[in-house]
Amino acid sequence: MQNTLLDLSELRFLTVDDSAEMRSLITNMLFSLGAHNFLDANDGGGALEIMSVNHIDVVLTDWMMTPIDGLELTRHIRTAPDSRYQTIPIIMISGYTEAHHVAQARNAGVTEFLAKPVSPISLYHRIEEVILRPRKFIRTDSYTGPDRHRHNDDAYFGPRRRGGDDVGQEAANESGAAAASAQNSGEA
């Protein structure tokens, strides 16, 4: 960990978990990291109620809760037309750490994923990531949330296909022209 911690004292955290013990544990960890503003809810519905009347800076949510779980909560926050929190950092905290679960959370719009059991340093690192290195926000017909490509790889020398890449459109035009040429010549 760095010698100086981020100042979390002005941020308001919302912890969403159906376990009172887990909510308490997360709150105590946040307090030990210098945070002072906490709210909590025992499911996604309670979280949405809290978010409708309070300012929240970061959401920390469990996955498995009823009646509204962490994935449903994330999807609602990201896609509800009246949501004022569409771009809020959402950290999913879960024991479901298999690759397909992490992919499901990412595809729902989660900003970061944190595996249980949680340690103060792992929690701090996820908070640090969403504060110091926020990702561009994407809105498409099939996805709303943070850019799922975590980092640009400067060592990559292939065609750039992301919308924000300077050469992205040029590469797309080239590959489209090549495909059309191949189709016209009967190579495809």
C-alpha cells in the first residue's frame, strides 16, 4: 500500500448486503481507511430508496440478495432513465468469483469486482482504482456502464478498433474495404 492513503473522509459510501455482519465489517474497514460517511441497505430495493433521497459517491454491493440482488441493482442504476447515478462507481463484493460470474457482473455494469473474503487492503485498492483511474462511461444499445477494457496496452501494434482510438475508424475502414474486396473477388 502507498505511504499516503486517499482522503475518503468526504465521500459517502452505500454498502448493500443482506448480512448485517458483512455490512458492519465493510463499514469498519471503511472507517479504518478514513471514511466517515456511511449508509447501508439489506437489498437492492433498500439501496434504491436510499439513493433516491441521499447523495452517494460509491456503492459497495453484494451479489446474492433477495428480492433485488446486486446485478439487478447495478442494471437499474445504469439503465433507469431517471437515474441520477448512472455513472457512479459500483464495487461488487462476492464469493462468486468464477470467471463467468465476474463476466456477468462486468456486463451488468459493475465498475470493480472484489472477492470475499475481503481485506482492508483489497477494499482500499478497489476504491483507489475507481477514484484515481475512473474508466470512460459507455452507452450502447446492449450495454451501459464503465468501459470494460481496463487498460490500453501501449505494446499492442495491431489495428485499433475502439471508438476513441485515433486510428480506430481508419482500421475499421481498411478491414471493411478488405472484406468487401475479398467478397467481390470470391475469396470470402
